[in-house]
Amino acid sequence: MATKRLLKYSLLSTVGIGSFLAGSYYEKNNNSIVCKPCLPIFGTVSAAVPFTTSPQTTSSNASRISQIMKYGFPGMDHVRSFDDFVLSYDRKTRVAHWVFEHLTAENTKKNDGVDRALCDFKPDESIHSYFRSENSDYKRSGYDRGHLAAAGNHKGHQKHCDQTFYLSNMAPQVGVGFNRDSWNRLERYVRKLTNTYPNVYCCTGPLYLPKKEGDGKKYVRYEVIGEKNVAVPTHFFKVLVMETSDGHLEMESFVMPNQVIDNEVPLTSFQVPPESIERAAGLLFFDNVSRSKISKINGKKQ
DNA sequence: TTTTCTGT
């Protein structure tokens, strides 16, 4: 029995190590791509060194970043700021931990000059090649390159729309029935909130949730795709804070499984307490906000 | 309306 288990274990290790070694060999031949100084590297933000360290970070986008991040950073792992959104990258899964956006009626309004068709999905070369996802990882994987910060939220400037197409802002998502349907429905709902609230703060990210299997034990199990083993999240979350015109705050939070969802299922049925997402993701949302200032959570008065 | 992929 013990021998059998050992055999099984060593077999698994062999497979794991084999592909790991293949990966490192590949990487070593591609080291020249790392750390090119003049690529559009977006200001790196960390607790110790605030967002003024990158020569590319101008004072105007530094103030935009502090506006986007007004209510606090959910976590500080490999934070990267773009012109109109901020993300934290998870090197292990090759998918962001979270992305943060600040939406208003003004900045989500369609600008005639901005064309999504001009955008290309592109690897984010500011991330070390060991850890960055490539278009080839997604190709024929069966999954969409699903935006975390939605392209539709950044139609004010072509550059903003372009930046949402970096693969650091993508996650493998089920296409038909999820990304192109119910997840898109949720994204449109969030955009529409800017008609009601002057400011909407939106944090989006993946979850890898444990599930009880046949032996009664819980396991976190997720598929990985491509050479880089990009993780396929089991679920995605959105946590929103809306500022009302009279200075109150309201919060809404959603979790959707990364699977085909019937279009008739109402979005409210995906609402969950924000605490449950914080525990599952290892993040703290809107940490700068006293929860006593929040007048409603998921539509319920506090 | 917006979200994508197709061993062409």
C-alpha cells in the first residue's frame, strides 16, 4: 500500500519536474527580453516606494493612480499601474490577484476616436518571462483571454483601451456562456452604475476555491494551460464601492463560477458577503473605508 | 452592446 502510494507520488513528481525543467531551458534562451528599459513599463508601486519611482510615471498619472486606489490596496504583491487601472500580479498562477478601476459616467463614455478593433492582445513584457503569460498559452486552450479590467470601461482614450489588452490583465475564461454572456452582463451592470453614482470603484480578480471531492476531503483544483502553465481560475469576483452624491458609500460584491451560466440567472443571485471574498482571496478590500460609513451592502441597509 | 476564437 505504502509502496504503491510512493510510486504514484514519484510518478507525479517526475511529470512535474520534467515540465519544470523544460520550462527553465526555454526561459534561459529568452532572457534577453527581460528588463528592457524603454518598454512602456508602468510605474511600479510598493508600500516602501510610492508610485513616483518610474521615469514613465508623470505627476498626472500618479494622481490618477491615487484616485483609482483612493480606498486602499487589497494587497501589495507585484503592483503595476497603468494609465487608467492598477493591477497586482501573481507570478505563481500567471494571472493577476486583482485589478482596480475607478469609473465615472465621463470616463466610461464612448469616445469616437477609440476603436477596440485596433487593440491587440500582447504579452506584458514588464513581467519576467518566467512568469508572464503568452498568447500561445491561450491558443487552442478552449478558453478566452478574458479581460479583468474590461476594455469597455476604458473607451475615453485609445491608449487606455490598448493597455487593457496586456495579457497581465487577462485570465482564462469560459467563452460562450461566461465571458461573452453572464460575466459581460455583470460588466455592463457595473458600467451602468455610473448613471446612478458619481464614482464607482471596482476591484476584479480570480478565485481558486476549494471543493469537496469523493473522499470527503477538500481540495483546491484548477487546470493550467500552455507552456507557462497559466492557471484557470475556478471563479471570479467583483467588489464595488459606489459613492452617492450625498457622500454615502454603498458596497456590492459578486462571485461567479468560471463556467457556462444560464443567461436568465439574475445577477443578484451571485452576490456574496464581501468578507467571504476577502477570506478566499487573501485580500482586504477598501481597507481605508470605515465599514460604518457604508450605508448599504448588496442592497441591504447596514 | 460587448465579449472573443477559428490547426482558415
